[in-house]
Amino acid sequence: MPGNPVLVWMSPLPTQNGPWWQQRQQEAALANASATLTLAKAKTYPTPPASASIVFDGDQGRLSEEAFLRDFAGDLPEAKANVLYAVQEPFHKALLTGKTKHAAWRSKPSYYAVSTEDRTINPELERFMAKSMGAKTIEVNASHLSLISQPDEIMQLILEAAGQRARGERTKAKWK
């Protein structure tokens, strides 16, 4: 449906496995790239620290332990960051260079949370992508894992995208 919002997000957690899920992760991560945003454009922004610490084994990559804890999950409690590192799933090289043909944001309302302390994707690049998408954008003082470190802010954005309530209206969840 043309009016449904687009929420672009790549889960860092291994909630699913297999080729289908890996393809969905890749599509979600790449869907926020504008047709005009090429790899060359991304390279005009300073390279974030985590990028230098990707360890590849064939076509599969992972962040080193140091990069994961410092650059990917830098604002999480140490114990939680260590658990997430331990269950880190590999990603495919194509994630870094692939292109999408039919980005949903071209025809649907879009929402984007820029993580201002992101050391995995340059925050200036995030702002550029959000602007290219015409996305309703918020900024959160968070690492790449804002979904975990700033859950209230991200929840409000998701609820707004879903049409549940206007941003800033905080109510207790009603459980049935």
C-alpha cells in the first residue's frame, strides 16, 4: 500500500538464520541508499573506525572484538555488549557494495534515526541518506545500536511511523 511507512533497520542480533534472512538483512540495509548515493559518494565521508576492523573469512565478515565493543556497541553496558559480540552473526561482502532496484522509501513515508555517536556508519552519511529519502528524522545520542541503548526514543519513532501516536506523547503500554 502506498501510504504505509517505511522503517529501515538492520538487526545486529541473530534472530533468524539462513539465506532468506540474510537476503532480507541485505535488502533492508541497502534500501536506505539513494539511487544517487553510490559507493563513491559514501567514500566522500570520513571512514568510521569500525570499518577498519572488519575481519573477513571468504565472503563473510565480522567485526573484531575490540571494534564491536568500542565502535559498534560503545554505549551499551559492558556485559550486554560482550553477549552481543558473542552471538554476532557474519554478514556478506555484498552488503557493503550491493544495490537495490526498488527502494520502498521512494513511494512510502520514511522514518530515520541518526545515531550521533555512530562509529560504524558516519552520522553525516546517515543524515545525507535520511535527507535523500525525505525521511522524518530524529537524532539520538547513541552508538550504532540505538535500538538497544535508546529504546524509548526508537520506540516513539516506530510508533509514530505506525500512526499510533504523535512523537512526544508518552503513555504507558496497555497489555491485554
